[in-house]
Amino acid sequence: MNTRAEQLKAFDRLLTIMDELRAQCPWDKKQTMETLRHLTIEETYELGDAILDKDLEEVKKELGDVLLHIVFYSKIGSETDDFDIADVCNGICDKLISRHPHIYGDVKVENEEDVKRNWENLKLKEGKKSVLEGVPNSLPALVKANRIQEKVAGVGFDWEEPYQVWEKVEEELTELKAEIAKGDKDAIESEYGDVLFSMVNYARFLDVNPENALERTNKKFSQRFKYLESKARAMNRPLKEMTLAEMDVFWEEAKKL
């Protein structure tokens, strides 16, 4: 591993390259925070994919891409005298120190849950009107549901036992079935959302990240379906012409693989 001096030297090198690109590269010179935004989101998702794939070499590369974006935004901020990379670093350092009084102060904690509760209470003392202010509106719904539940739990609004949460899931499923029987599309959508929300909550009690769990299943399904497609190509049979029974044979093979 690199020494602290080598790490700082590498970061300084990145800052220097960013200065040079911003001054000399036609593409980099044109970029704004708005034009970079969608690229940053894309890079973050690519990092997430690498993490789920447990591809550490790819994680390293994607972290570099995300770090570049942080430096890029900071460079743009410095050009308008609003902030620079030092302000960004000092800001997060100050926040971490103030949010960890059990490390940098005299507050005592017993476990991780105490830390989470302190974190949310400190945010309210900093002037936030709601613990939910820290949940971005643009988050995907599944991720947002998880973050909402984590935050309200941090201030004590939570179930006491996992079985209570599962009972809530069963209650919501019963209500969904009732609306399906009635055929009211709007009510069905509403109750279906309640089922998903309660399942996300239950995942928290199981110590499972619902986004990771669903993406894991997405990848598993995709791999199996691609296997099915490869078998169909080997037989010169379009999938549309295969029966479900024929496809199921290859699907079961894929599951064993």
C-alpha cells in the first residue's frame, strides 16, 4: 500500500491534471455542473455494479472516475470563487467531527444504533426541520423508501420486533388482494406501493439491503435468460417459436450452472 505522502502526491497530481484539462481541453473547458450531473450519476451506478460483482479492480477504476467528478465540480466552483477542493474536504471533515461526538467529544454510545440516533438528532439541532430533508427527491423509489425508513428509525419511529413488520407485510398483501378483486387500478397501485414499502422495511430488520438484493436477482435472471438465448441460437430456433416447456428445460440447466 502507498504511504500517506504518496497518497497526497497522487491527489496533487490529479488536481494538477484537472487544472491543465480545464485550461486546454476543448471538451473539459465547456463542461458545467449541469452537463456533468448525468455523467456523475452514470459513474456512480457503474461503481455500484462493480461492487455487486465483487470486481475490486473495476471498483478501483470506477472510484477514480467518481473522484474525478468530485475534483471537476470543485474546480468549477473555484472559478466562480464559491468553493474549491479544500472547502469541500474541510466541510466534510467538520461534519464528521461534529456528527461523531462519541469519538471527538464526551458522548457515550453502546452500539451502532446509538450512533445512528445521535446522527439524526444532531442534524435536527443543526437547523433541519425534518429528518427526511436528507433524502434526495431524485433517488430511485426503492432506494428512497429504504433511506426514509432508516432515517425515521433513527429518531425512534420504528417497530420493536421483526415479526411485527412481517405482520404488516401480510396485512398489506391482504389489502392488495382485496383491491385486485375490486379491479380499481388506482387503488391497486396504491396498495401495491404499500406492499413494496413494507417489504423494504422488513428487509431492514433482516439486515438486507433491498436495492442490492433486487439487483442481485436482476443479474441472476439476466444470466439465466442469456443462457437460454445461447441454447436457442445453437439449435437455430428463435425463442418465439419455442414452447414454454422447451425453454424451461434450458432454464433449469441455467439454474444448476
